[in-house]
Amino acid sequence: MKIIGTGSAVPSLTVTNDDLAAFLDTNDAWISSRTGIQARHLLSTESLYDLAVDAADKAIKASGLRTDQIDFLLVSNVANQHVTPGLSCIIQKRIGVTCAGLDINVACAGFVNALMLADSMIKAGHAKNILIVCAEEPTKYCDWHERDCSVLFGDGAGAVVLTEGTAFKDVKLTMISDRDVLYYERGMETTPFEQHYVKGQPLVMKGKELFKTAVTESAKDIQNVLDYNHLTHEDITWFMLHQANKRIIESIRHIIGGPEEKYPTVIEKYGNTSSASIPIMLDEMLRAGKIKAGDKIIMSAFGAGFVSAACLWDWEF
Amino acid sequence: MSKIQDKARALIASKMKLDESEITPEKHLFNDLGADSLDFVELSVLLEREFNVKFTETETANAKTVGDLYELIEKYTKKP
């Protein structure tokens, strides 16, 4: 499997740390030093569906394929206004594809998990050209009266078109059942028989615990992929890590090794865009000409679950 | 200074981007070495991994100086 087209889209509204400090008990120095985030883009006039379609359209255009050549649509999304139908169904018509599709929710690790599914489907002959769209609006499940979560997130979408090839080399997925470190509960309709009604509540995050687990498990995934493929950090051109917190990226680098330049970031301008963070960064790096044929790339992400995942590419165009 | 302390000192210096000579047992992590709360979490992850130990939340909350960290590591790595 290889990637032949990428696209991304973020909302038009940019919100800086100073903008947040106007109504939250925080400031630019605190947010920047602890997260690396300077700004994020938030949905205001457009919808998540607009972003998803925009990213998908760009990826298909970049791939050189026609929409009728896309065989399958895989969408990664944690939550959006519609519990049902799935986001893949909602955006299918606007993208202009007619193929089947499905949604996955593997939190911020959704993109790497979707890659694993796409690779399996292509190898099994179920599809030849697959469109993955990661579209997320995490700012809609934060409590905007407190600073712990709301300063971290941004909205956005990233998309890739995949086809047969040999660039995708390996993937490692991890799941450790531990709901309490990070969760968002939606309220559901009650019934006359319900005895344990749970009212929804915004995102809950135990920051320090999450930080430790994220660093420990992501480093394990990456080291596993390196070891299994008889590689060291020196063989890797780019470590493209989930953009949740720059300090987490630095800690993982401290364990895995390699210079800071090999660990690109876009978190400064977008914040944490959940499963869209890696495809957005990939799109920007490809369009900037930073990725060359033969580059060895590790992608690694983690999220609520606790889940984490890492994969290896030997890049080809 | 024990080998364990040597390794821990090197790791703390590397993480905090300081010279090893600045990492002495009496140094307060926050007041003297300029650590913030996240540095402390990062340090505990790196030390736990390096020495294959697991600190409790209370232990890490109570550790304030470089010497406290040395004691914590030695508590878990001491052979019976």
C-alpha cells in the first residue's frame, strides 16, 4: 500500500492563546511552555462536514484519480453532531464517491488504525483505492469554562488516498482498557425503565497520568516497530507523532533518540486535532516537498482508551 | 556516588538540559533546577523506564530534591 494523495482543511477562525486568556484563567506563557501550542483553529461559520469534504476533495485531486475510482471510504471520527448515520454516509454524496464505507472511533489513534484496515483490505482484494478521512471537532466536547482541556484542542480534517504499493511496511496496535484517564460521556434519551441514567459531561482528562501512559506506550510501540524491522532511530527520516502536546513528543524523543529536526510538529498552529493531526501534518510536509522517495517514516499516535499505534513507511510516490 | 546515582544524574541533566555538575543531591527540582510540573512527570517516566521501577503517585508527589529521587530509585533497586 502507498499514499498517492493527501489533503487537509482547518476552520477559518484562528484563536490564539491571548484570545483564550481574555476569558479563561490562563496566559500565553503557561500554555506555550507546557504544550507548545500558540494557536488553534475553531469551527465557527463552517461545519465539520465542510472540513471533511474539503480535505477529501483535495486528497482525491492530488491522487489524480476520479471519484468513481475510489473503492472504499474509511472515516475516523470521535464524535460529531450525528450519532447516526455515520460520518462516512453523511459526507459520501458531497465528496462524489459512490463506494461503501465505514466509520471507526479509535480516538486520536484513528488514522494509524485506519491505515491498518486499509492495508488489510487492499491485500485481501476488497478494494484497490481507499480514501481515509480523519475529521474531528474536539473543541465541541470540552468544557469552555475551565482551562485544562479547552486550551489543548483545535478542529480540523486530514485525508489520504491509498492504493496498491509496498511503502507501508509494518504496524503495531496497542489497547489497554483504562477509561478513566480520558473520556467524554454523551447523554442519551431516557426510557421509563432506565434506572442508571447518566447525564453527559464534557471531556475529562487526568493530565499527568495520561502524559505518563502516552509517553511510555508510544515509545514501546515505536521501539517494537524499529526492533521488528531491524532498524534504529538513525535509520528513520521522520518520526511523525500525534500532535497532542509538544512536551509528550519531546519525552518520546528522549527515549527513542534522534535530533529534534526528525520530529516535526504543527501543534504550534493547530493544537491537538485528534485523529486528524498526523494526516494534516503529512499533507503539509508533502506539499512543502519535505518528504522524498525512500524516506523511512514512523507514524505514532495515542488516545482515549487507552489506545496507541505505530506504523512504518518506506516512502514511495 | 553510586552507579545508580551516576546514571540518574546524567539522565536528569540531559532532560533538564543542564551540566551534570549542577545536579547535586541537595538541589531542589523546582526552585534550583527550574523544573515545572510537567518536567517532573517527564523525569519520573524516564527514571522509571531507565531503572525498570514504578513509583507510586504519593512518592513522586513527595520527591522535591535530586537526593529524594536518588533515594526513591535506590529503594526499588536495592537487592534484598
